[in-house]
Amino acid sequence: PIHPGEILREEFLVPHKLTPSTVAAALCVPRTRIERIAREEAPVTADTALRLGKFFKTGAAFWKSMQVRYDLETVEDVLAPEIKKIAAYEAA
């Protein structure tokens, strides 16, 4: 799975020569929040998604959908054996 921090770093920060500090200042959030996301150590929260969406003109759903996909794929890898044991509900 691709962490949204990779997208932030590789598609937005690097090409536009932006630092986490610059983005954090524009978003009015702590520098460490953007640094941790860009290092793929922290998730993109709803708060941060709204701010990134406004700043980069992508919309918040762009960031949250990436985070949800990352979370689901990461957990799915861990839980796959247990999930396989669950029988689908059959309506009567």
C-alpha cells in the first residue's frame, strides 16, 4: 500500500521545492505534523486532509481516501487469515 506521505513528499513537496516547514506554516499546523506524514510515520487526519486539500487545491477527500485505502490494505494483510474464516451472511 502507498502511504499518503509518499504522495505528499514525491508529488507535492519535492517537485515544488517545498519544505515541511513551509507547508506547515501555510497550514497553521506544527512542523512536526507534516514531517511525520512525509516520513510515513503518521496518518493524514481529517483536520490535516482539509488543510492539505485547500492548500494544494486537491480537496480533502483526495487525502482521506488515500489514508483509508492505506489503512485498509495494511490491516487486511495482517487480518487475512481471520477474515477468510468469516462466512458471508445469507439472508433467509
